[in-house]
Amino acid sequence: MLRKGQGELLSSCTVDEIRDWNRKHKLRGLVDKVTTVSSAVEKYVKDGTYLAIGGFGHIRISMPLIYEIVRQRVKHLRVSGHTAVHDLDVLIAGDCVDAVDVAYAFAYETRGLSKNGRRAVESGRIKCVEWTNASLSWRIKAAAMGLPFLPARNLLGSDTFEYSAAKEMECPFTGQKLVALPALMPDVSIIHVHYADKYGNCSIRGTTVKDDDLAKASKRVIVTAERIVPDTFFRDNPERTTIPYFCVDAVIEAPHGSHPGNMPHEYYFDESHIRGYLKAGANEGSLQEYLDKWVYSVKDFDEYLDLVGSKKLKELRQLEELR
Amino acid sequence: MTSYTSIELMAAVASHQLEDGKIVGVGTGLPMIAGLLAQKTHAPNLIIFFEAGSIAPQVPTLPISVGDSRCAHKAVAATGLAGIMETGQRGMIDYAFLGGAEVDMYGNINSTVIGDHDSPKVRLPGSGGANDFGSLSWRTIIIARHDKAKLPEKVSFITTPGYIEGPGAREKAGLPKGTGPYKVITNLALMGFDEETCRMKLISVHPGVTVDQVKENTGFDLIIPEDVSISSAPTEEELSALRQIDPDGIIIGK
């Protein structure tokens, strides 16, 4: 008797849907895709969108896009939580999220749990479907491969499986019991990278986490980059390309774009900012004051960075060099 | 006599379980410290994998996240989550080193919820990479606090399977054969698993702790063998290494 998880499949796709989408909607040509944060969010991130975020929750995250989603008061998002940390937590603070495919969420690793994230789940405001980091990565990989699912050997024998939307299967060759992980094709992915050219070619330094596959798997990909570089940056060294241009729909230059998160080789965590945010998360009142100050009262990410201050930004760069 | 905290003791005992020249996947927090300590003491060629993708880094100082830039410092490769867990699925990861809110007598770990899943009393982070590491690595080492609530007979949610319901259950579920929980380190004792029953058994009590204390603080019938030893206290060398790894006491000061 093969079992199946009782969790809801928050986003489903068939192999034909993947192909048809890519045939109809993905540009083949080298087209200038540089835009602004506000117009990219307005164009692609709608109420009810299934959103995936590149990076690792508080490392290499696209905060300009996250703040803008909150600022535009987008609602009812479903979010892929493959190690979601500050990225998801800010979206929850902005009441943008209805459901999460959880691998890791509502917590800040060595800093402990997030009161804001916990409140949202414990009050029933957010629905959780359980997965694991590898499961979500492989689900994304399946979509990136244009396949309906991938078999794997994790999840089996756990309640994580019971509360997922995975199914057990038998290997057609050996009869070995496996788990079938359904392809995940996010409506929109937002990915912060080190370098991008105007066409959308991207270079990521350090661990890719899963962003190469994520860009291939998603219907729409919005990229923020520490630096926009000429396309010769890639043409002279094509091995630098982590994400090829045809996966990407919009490109925005956003130096310090992972603040208060870490950006490998660029700047380390703004610990005092993150700790201040976590403290504000103790109750809704102080959390809304935080959002008023850092999100609603600033026009864009440049104004936000002015608020952070150039002295602090310089310190964070030094901290990254010291390790 | 050297003075040390219970966290320092746990880190030292945990590090002793790791062998030189093997590959370990470490979770966030104390497992990270124990792996770094082993590298600085008896296991300089221990290879650490961090789930976000870094392979064999030379971690300069305590990372905040298993995915931050310190974890990838001078790594031999920067891959991704799939790259790490596929390596585990191929049988290349010898040890998984995980923490958990609850651990039961079969080494099942809960890090997802306390209470009902859909309306939980406490929502915890979830699996992260723990289920993947614990399913796919050869041996799983677990670090937990020792009291009746944290070591119950049955965890309220199996995030990461141990021996599930006993002998043969992992294989029956489809998990790779020959894998499973190996050691449990708490603030009171070091424990292992009985080969026949797959149940947790006491190996050693920490200095100053009695067997009765361990029994009283365990929520299930712990197997007590006749020859229970005393865990070795951290050495001066280990303590100074720990203070180098975590100079601000972010983990060891807790």
C-alpha cells in the first residue's frame, strides 16, 4: 500500500504546462530588461501569486523587492520556504502571506524563533505544508528539467511526509520504495545576484543554494543585482553565468540589496538591525512601527539605505572582509 | 580543577563522536560548534558539508547561519542544497549532526510543531535539511536538552525519522539500509542505541551526574547497561579552542 501526504499541493503544474508557458511567454532574444523595483512588482507580483525567493533566507535575499511587495500591500501570497528566514518574515509582517511550503521557516537559525512568524502560524493565519530543503530543491529541479516529479529517498517514514503533498512510489525497475516529489513551478521568483547584464545573464558568487534551478523553473524571474555589468563580463568568461538571460524577465541594479542580510564577498549581516526587527516582532504594534519606519515611510530602497546610513554600510563591508 | 559550562561539555563530548577523515553534515547551532571543535582538536581532516552548498570550508569564526559567507570561507566548492543532499543520497555523507526540540526512544526527532499540526501550541522551524541529512547520511548524531518533555517516549511529530517504531522500520519505510541514529548527546549524558531493539541506551553520564538523575529526567525507559562510564570532561585545549570558535559566547554562552 503506497501512502500519500495529506498536505495541499499549493502549486501544481503538468509537463505540458511547463512547455507551453515557456513557448508562449519566455523571450528568446537578447532584450534590455532593465526596469525599476516598483514596476517589476506591479507587473508580476499579484494577489495570490506563488512566490519563491532566491538565496538562503537571510543570505543573498532581494530586500528591495520584498519591501516593495509589502509597500504595494500584495495579499494572499503562497511562498516557497526553502530556508526562509528574514525574507518570509518581513512578508508575514506585512500580512502578504496565506500559505507556506515549509522546509525551514519562522526562525532565524542561531538567533532563535521569530515571534511574528510563530504568531502567524499559531493563530491559524498562515497554512503550512511540510517539506524539507532537499525536497523543495528537487521539486524545483523537476520543473527546471521539464518533468512532472522526481523520485528521492528522503521524507519516507516521517510526519514531514504525512503533512506534505508528496506520494510514495515504487521504482519501476527494482520495486524499491521511493518518494515522488511533484514539480514546483513558482509563478514568480525574486533572486538577488552579484552581477547581471541588461539582458538578464547573472553571476552568483558563493553557494547558489538552488537559484540556478529556480530561475529555470519559474514562470517569471525578477533579478536584483549588486552591479549591472556590460555583457562582455559574461561573453569574455561564459563560465561566470549562473543564470542565463532567457530565464530572466526583469533586471534591477540594487547595491546593498540583501541588507540587513549577508551578501557573500560583499557585506555581512547587520546584526543590530536584525535584532531590532526581532525585538519589534514581539507584538503587532511595535512590528507595525518598524514597517512604518523602514518600509511604508520610505519611497524606495535608496531612501531605505539613506536611513541605514553610509557609515553602517561601510562597516558591514569591513565585517565581511574580516570574516 | 578546570571549570566549564554544560554547553561546553556537550560540545566537547559531541566532537569526540566524529572521526578524522570522514564527511559530516552539520545543522545550525551546537552541531556546527562541535564539528569545528573536532577539526581543531582530534580530527583536523574532518570534512564539513553545510547544506546551503559549501564543501570543506575553513570556517574562520562562528557563522550565524549554515548558509552564510563564513560557512563558505575557503571552501573547495560552493554548490547548492541539491548538490549537498544528492551527495548524501549517493552514500557519501558519513555523519549527520542535528539538533532537535524533542527526541524519543527510537531517535526520532521533532523540530516542526508542539501540539496539533494545523493549530500548534508552538510552531518550530520545520525540517530544514534535517530530514534529508537524517534520512540519507550513514550515522546521525543528535544534540538535545535532557528533561522528560524533551526526551518523551514518542515525539509528537516525526520531522526526521530515527528508527521510527523499532527494528526494520527504516528499511520498511524505504529509507536507505544501514542508516540511522548513532549517538545522542545531552547536558546530562551520552547515549547510543541498542542494536537489537533500536532503543536508546545510556553510554556515559557526564561528570557529577548520576545514573538515577538521567533516568529521572528521561521520559521513557532508557536502557541502562551494567558498565556505564563517565564522560570525559573538556580539556584545557578543547576549552580554549571553543573560546576561539565562539569568542562572543553566542552559542557556548547560552
